[in-house]
Amino acid sequence: MDACITKRGLFTAASREKALQNFHSNYLLHREKITEVFRCPKSATWVSLRIFQALLDSNLAGLKHGSTDVAPVSLSEDENNIILYVGGSIIQKLRKKAFNLKDYSKKSALLEVLNEITDGDEHENSIDMIDVLSRGGLLRPKPNIGFMFITMEATFRRLFNRQAIHVTERTFLCECIQVDQITSAFYESVYKCSASEILKGNIFQNIMKLYFKIRIHHRCKKLMDKYRSKNNIANKQKALRRKLKASVNKAD
């Protein structure tokens, strides 16, 4: 049973699923010997599965510890559309990089994963930001991937409001990885892909990095605009004081 337990990875669900697959295949190989011990096929299956699940839960306990859920944020319809638009542009950027790869096997594996998180269905009755701005190149994330981006936004806002000065890309990644809603949403879309778990994890991290870069750029731009606005007001007030002082001196 110990040999069936896989190495813990980025996605808890992936580690659990692979371990259960290993257990199933190994159990089928040794089913006759196990049944001879218990003298009952149902008892043999039930006891073996219970023991293995206990071992699996113990192995994955480290990953469960510290995992968090993010409270949903109140977003307007426009904000939701913007987040989905940003998510689609991130997926499109990764697809363009994949198309430029010379290694065919790596290219096909990347595109397979990226296609799984893209909504290929046509939305004839919906008109949103992606429909309006698209000239045929913008992508729409799948509903659960869209939910993942919205949860990333909630994580970013919570993190920025808590420690705005010390927010870094690494901090954001660590926060997102600990949020079950984010990792589960991504894995639910790509778990059937034949690509390696390492490749899936790399794509997942690249998505988070690109989202952070877009958001932190927008946040810094807003802060700079606010700073310039304050400076402009201060400069106008200084100029006004100088004019008043000059007019008083001239009157004297």
C-alpha cells in the first residue's frame, strides 16, 4: 500500500486521484491472495480500501494544513466582465508562446492543457466585454476557470488591503496556492489531460504570475495618479500663496 501513495504535489486532488488509481490496479493484481485471507470478496475490498484511505489521509495531511477559503467579494457585472477579459487575454498570451515552441511534444501538451481551460462553446445570446472587444482572437475562460480568476481577484484585494507595502509576486502566489477554491477550479479542468503534473503546475503558476503583474500595474498606476493629483493641488496652492504674497507686497 505504501508503494501506491504518490509524492505530494501542487494539487491535492491530483495526488489523491493518482494514489487511488495505483491502489485499484494493484488490488486487481493481488485480489485473489487478499480474498483468501478474508474469505469474502466484499470484506477484502472494504477493509483494504479503508486502510489505504487512512494512509492516504495521513500522507496528504500536510497539504490540507493551512489551506484557506476566500470570502466572495461583491463585484459589479462590469468588474466580472473585466476579470474574465483579463483571464482570457492571459490564456491567449500563453497559447501564443506555446505555438512558438519548436518542441512538438511540449507544444502539444501545453496546448492540450490550455484548450481545456478555454470555453470553446459559442455564446450567441450573450453580449459582454469579450464579445464587444474581440476581433476573433480573444478567448473566454471556462466557467470554473472564470471563478478561479474571480477568486484570485478576491485574494489580491484581501492581500493588498492587509499589507499593501509588502505585496510581492511570491506572496501572491503563496496565498493563491493555499486557497482551495483556486487550485480545485484549475485541477477540475485539466485533470483528464495527459500532460505531466509538473507541466500543469507550471501553467498554473504562470497564470497566477501574469494576473499579478496585470493587477499590480493597475494598482501602481492608480497610486501614481493619486500622488500626482495631490502634488498638482499642492503646487496650485503654493502658486496661489505666492501670487497673494506678491500682490500684498505690491500694494504696500
